[in-house]
Amino acid sequence: MSSKIDLTLSEDHKLAQMTLSADETEAKAEIPLTLEQVTQLIAVLGRVRETMVGDQDVPPIEGARFNPVTRTRWALQPEALTEGSVLAFQHPAFGPVGLVLTPQDSEKLMHGLHLHQEMRTHQQASRGKPN
């Protein structure tokens, strides 16, 4: 037995049509979804996935494929439980996302950002010099 989930976006991009079918012989369920309902569905699926992953080890990020977000709004705020920081941002595909950075993670991030700033400064200075 196989199942199929299909999503079709309306021409005006205001609605998505989700079609669910178990197989070719069974009836299909067609569900129109608004942007808010798609956002809620993503959140629910994320919580289900998080529960299914359970206590499995977090896989390494090195070599993982991802699509960087370039248009977003972000915020940084203290996080009391870990005494760290929360970096939150608006992801165009998933909505609001937050990452807790422990104090050690924050130090590592600050160090990396400092190195990147030094690289940019060095590159800008090198561009202005004649060969």
C-alpha cells in the first residue's frame, strides 16, 4: 500500500490545495488550505517529527544540505534555563524558528563572526591597493 500527498498552489498564491490518496483505486481527499493553515500544518508536522526523532543523536551539520535564508527578521534574547541566548528568525518556509545558544556556543559564534569580520576588512583593504 502506498499513499500520495500532493500540494497545488493557486494562481494568485492565496490558497494551496492538498490532495491525499491511499492508492489509485481509492477516493481522494481534497483540502483547501490558507497561508495560516499551511503554517499550522508545518508546525504540527514539526512537532510530530520532533517526537518521532525522540532521543536520537543530533546528526552532524557538516556536509548537510540546506537553503540559507537571506531575507528575514531576527532577534536575540537571553534564555534563562541555559543562561545562554535565543537566536530567533523568520524562516520563509517554516515561520518563526529559534535556536538556543549555550554560553559556550555564544563564545564560538562570537569568535567565528569576529574572524569573518577580519576577513572582510582584509579583503576590502586589499582591493584598494595597487599590485
